[in-house]
Amino acid sequence: MTAPRVTVYTRAGCGLCAAAEAEVARICADVGAGWTTVDVDSDQDLRAEYGDRVPVIEVDGREHGFWRVEEDRLRAALA
């Protein structure tokens, strides 16, 4: 199994989060990169840090973007 390079910070009931997860899943499958999700509501500190600014996408531990997946940028970061 490939170690996750992409993390999507998300929350239940978030339409943008569901869309971002689907896009990240597709892109990561295409390039062979691992990915994971973290529910910001599962941790008080994460909830405080991210608030309503979800989804947030990290690549290799660094924030890559939020709210929408920029496919070309994400592919470039994973290349």
C-alpha cells in the first residue's frame, strides 16, 4: 500500500468535502499516490483550526489548497 501523500480535511455533511474527496480519489488513483481523510470535527483543535474552511487539501504535510481541488496543480504537486 502506498503511504498517503494527500490528506483531505473534511467533515460529515459537507458537499464540497464529498466532491473534493471524489476528485482526490480519482487523481490519486491515476498517479498512484496514497491519500486519506481526517474529520475535523473529531478533534477540538482541528475544529478550531479549520472551522468552516473545509475541505482543506494537504500534499506531503503542506497545505495545498482549500474548498476546491485544482486538478492541474494537484497533479503537478504529485508528479
